[in-house]
Amino acid sequence: MGIIVTNESANSEGSSVLSLFGAVLKRDLMLAYRKKSDLFNPLIFFLMVATLFPLGVSPEPDFLAQIAPGVVWVAALLATLLSMESVFKSDFEDGTLEQTLLSPQPLFVIVLAKVLAHWMMSGLPLTLLAPLLAVMLFLPAEGMSGLMLSLLIGTPTLSLVGAIGAALTVGLRKGGVLISLLVLPLYIPVLIFGTSAVQAAVTGLPLAGFFALLGAILALGLVLAPLAISAALRISVSG
Amino acid sequence: MSTALLHVDKLYCERDDRILFEDLSFSINAGEVIQVEGQNGSGKTTLLRILSGLSNHYEGDIFWKGALLSTVQDDFRREILYFGHHPGVKAVLTPEENLHWYAAMHPSIDGKKIAMALEQVGLRGFEDSPCHTLSAGQNRRVSLARLYLTSAKLWILDEPFTAIDKKGVAQKEQLILDHAANGGSVILTTHHELAISEKVRRFNLDELAGT
């Protein structure tokens, strides 16, 4: 369900789409703010991994510096995955998802706003916390900008792709495991380019190529994932 | 011949190898109130979900104003109101915030009328209490407040009177009659004895079910 805006009605339609986007975003942020457990769960998980890793593997700074990019990225990926199940679950359970699907408004926009709200509650705080973890894991200072930027471009893709899995499984009683199985293969490219970017930053190699690839994946996800999410939601609610 | 608002032709639906209804054909005209009857599990909710476009597990054709439903989805969604088993009310939002969100989903609704609608359903003074602090009946009233806001032609109401007190039910029955008098249509299921039953067309799913 794309949004085709003709020239003459572009202004009014554009502004109504924007106000719809704003209304959905505001509502979801407010919901997250009032139910803070969903907000802190992935962050605590993220911090725990970074704290436990040196204890479990080795506290050697040299060794930790070597694995830091991978550990931070894997922890961010799993933390996002952990938070994915809740995106549509409560809307499905209280019937607001039904009402959303019955609305004449473009579902593409609604879904995009919901995913953005989810990212602002998971991917964005993870990105902001990442430097702290990186310091705990002795990541060299040169790698910091690469880590932040790669997470900033990479985590929105994780939210978009994860939301497809969440939409497909929202009607199932125990969908959590299934989401992981569905989504993990699609997360792997993001993980590879993300950690490669950080490693390149540490060794002083050019980064542009990795960011271009992560950006391209994100662009593709922004356009295609909302379509897939919308279709998946209709199937899930129909069942 | 005027075309019916909604026309159902030879609808067939089965669930878990059990035929809920087959060869079900009927029309809903403007100004009509239809009550779907049937015992628990006879497929009332399934029928209403199919009519609202939420479910597509059926065979047969549904026409909206003479056009096949699947071809006029956007127009159709603009003109229906669906009230389902789950009232569609967010527990952590206040009644007012819930209705504002609904208004955002349906741009034809005037946000200024929300306070009036809440007063009509007797929730004045509860505007700022989160819905999880309200009773079950009050939560359903929040959802029923949509009836005062909407400009939808066809109301699809699945058990709208559950947990609503007597006075509230009488008020909603009157609202349904007013809607019908203004040329709107209502299809509903309820186990309540309707006080307005003489103006309601009924059909029973038990008799239609293939055994």
C-alpha cells in the first residue's frame, strides 16, 4: 500500500500524512514511557553482556580490545531481538491493532512510525550506551566513532527487519522463539558490515564503504519492510 | 432497484473442519438494524469479522454499494465502525488519549467532539485517569464513545452491551435507532433482550449452519 501523492493534492495529503505519523509516534513513545519495564529490559541486557564478558572469558585488555567490536555489536543485536516481540503484541491483545487495520489511513505510514518509535526506545539508547561498553572492553579510542556511526545506521535496520518477524508471529501464543529463527539470518549481513566498520576504524582503514553498505541496507529496509510488515499484520489478524 | 449498502452472496466459512455457515446470502440496506443470533460458537463473531474485512477466511462474495469489497477497501474502511470483543482501548492511556488516537486513525472525526462523547457515555471526570484504573464496563464505554464521534454509515457491533449497565444499554439502543433513522445501518450480535426488537431484523446462524 504505497502513498501516491498527485501534484495538486500534494500539500494537504503531505501534511495529513505527517500529522498521522506524528500522532502514532507520540502515542507509542507515551506508551513506552508509561510502561518503563519494556524500555529498560534491552538496556540492562546490553550492559550485562559487557560486564560479564571480561569475567567469563579473560580480563586481558589486549584480548578484550580485539573482541570488543564483535561483542558490542552482538549484544546490541540480541538486545534488539529481545525487545522485538513487544512491538505489536499489546496492540494485538487489546484490539487496537484491529482498529489500526480498519483505519482508512495508509498502513505504511502507521507501521513506519511504530518502528521508528521502537527504534527510539531500543536502538537509539543502545547506540548512546555503546561508548560506555566499548570503554569497559578496552576498545581503542579510534574505534569509537566507527562504533557509534555503524550502530546508528545499523540498528534501525534491525528494528525494521525484526518488526517483520514480530508482525508475522503476533497472532501466536509463543512467538518469541520463532521471531529469532525468522529474523536472525537477515540480521547477519548487518552484523558483518557493522563489526567490520568498527574493526576498520580501529586499524585506520577507510570506513566509507561499510557505511555505504549499511546505509544501502537501511534504505532498502525503509522502503520494503513497512510493506512486508503491513501484509504480515493483515495475515496475523485475519487468522 | 437501489443497491444494498452491503450484500453478501453465498458466503461459506469453515473452521477446524466444522462448517460455520454455507450458502449464506443477505443484504443490509440503509436504515436497517440487523441482529445476528446464534448460540455460542455458532460463528457470529467470525461473520462480523468477515464483514468488517478483518478476516478473509471465507468463500463467496461480499459487495459494498454494489462493488466487490476487495476492490473498494479504502472507501469501505472510511464508512464502517467495528466494535469487537477487545474494545481497542489502551490500558495505560486515558480515555481522552485513546479517543484522540482513534481520531487520528479516522481523519473524518472532529477532535473537538471528544469531550462531548465522553460526557455522553458517562465518563466525565475520568478523562485523565488511565484506563487500567477504570472498571471493565467503563473501558467498554470508552470504546462505545466512538459511536458518538464517527460519521461511519455501517456499524458492526460485536456484543456491544457486555458489562454495560441497564441505563447505558437503553441509551445505546436509542443511539442505534437514531443512527438507523438517519439512514445508517447496524449489524450487531448480543445476548441481551433488545427493547427495540420490533424495529430489528433478525437472523439466526444456527438455522443456517450446515450440520
